[in-house]
Amino acid sequence: MESLYLLIPLAIVIVAIAVGVFFWAVKSGQFDDLDTEAKRILFDNDSVKKKSGKPSPENTSREKNITDNGPTE
């Protein structure tokens, strides 16, 4: 029973901190745009590769292996 005198105020303090962090996150704009980040994983970054004009290291190594070894059958 005596442990409740410690645990209840401790639980109230932890909940108050969690609520404070939540309101800080809302106030600072952490939840403004939830859709963009959720959809970003679904789409390839092909537009970024085409705009930069530089092939990615993965593509150059694959192309190099094909040209060095000849076509694989």
C-alpha cells in the first residue's frame, strides 16, 4: 500500500510529460503532412534519377558486368 504513494504521483508525472511532448509535437508541426511520407515509400525515385542525369552506382556496375562478360544466356 505504501508503494502506491510513490507510484501514483510517478505515473501522473509520466503522463503529464507524455501529454506535454504530444502538444509540443502538434504545435511544432510534426503532424502537418502525414500523407506525403506515407506514400513516398510506394513510389520509385525515377524522376530524381532522370533529373540528375547521372546513373546510379548500381546501374553502372550492372551495365559494366554485362559489357565485360558479354550477354548471358
